[in-house]
Amino acid sequence: MLSQSDIEAAAGYAGRAQVGGQSQVRSGQDRQQQLATDQLVGQLGELALSKYLGGTRLFYELTRTIRDLDPHAGDGGGDLLATNVDVKCSLMRAANNPLAYRLLVRPRERHPNTVYVLALVEPDVWQTGKVCLVGWCKDTHLPKQPLAEGPFAGAHVVLATELRPLPPIEFQWLFNFRELTCRTPG
């Protein structure tokens, strides 16, 4: 669940990311018409995963601040800084059931050793704050061949029901900061 403040932050980063770069899904006029929505959906998915992994949006904001230094550079499949995690985000248009969706990876988006996470953004996210992190798979779990026909032709497709669930994560700090003290010799 994202807060109103989270959504506003993601919208700000999405606005800065609207440089009209290449899309693996849309082209031409459709790309330009949907650019703002596509960028916001992508940013909300990345923020939701970042918060899931660390509990705050700090990691997300650090990643976006660095990405904004060169908005035309690709991320090489790592949506979160210094990771091999590629968040595949979609607006939930067709169904209310997250398990009715698919994770799509275009051949040019594939990267060895990458983990793909399917994130679905509810259409009324501004009211609900809901982004569903459906599941994940490794690049090696993708079908060997992309689909040959249909609406997802050309993409490697994994049904949401075949994705691995995200485990509950509890971080353990390497240090107990309260026990760290500065001691002077002698």
C-alpha cells in the first residue's frame, strides 16, 4: 500500500522520466499518448518493490535521483540501483484478479541473471494506494521462445499463476547502532 505522499513522489519522478525514449511495447503516436501513464505505472511498481524490500522509499528515491542525472541512459534491466531486479509493471485494465495477468519480457529486455517481478497498479491507485506485487521469476525461468502470435506476440510470457511468490522479508542490520560507541584510547 502506497501513501498519498509516495504516489506524489512517484508522479514527480515519472514526469522527469518522460523523455520519450524507446518502448518495447508501444510505438509512434500511441507511445506519446500513453507516455505519462506508462511512466507513472512503472514508477509506482518500482516504488512498491523498493518499499517491500526495505520498508521505506529511500532506496527508490536514491535510484531515481541517480537515474535523473542521465535520463536517456538505459538501466540495463536493473530498475533498482545496483540490483538485477527488473520490475514489469502494468495498469490493471482487463481484470480485477492479479492472477489473471501475465509477466511479459521482450527479447531485447532480457538480461542474464535478472529477476523479473510482476507489479500491477490498480486504476484508482490515487484513492487506494494499491500496487500488487504478484510474483517473480528468473531469466532462466522464461520460456525459451517468445510467443509467435496473439496480442503478446514476440514476448516471453509467464502466467501470473506460474510466478514464484515474494517471500516475507525481514532485514537484519549487521550492526546494532545503539551499541556502537566512540571510544578514545587510554
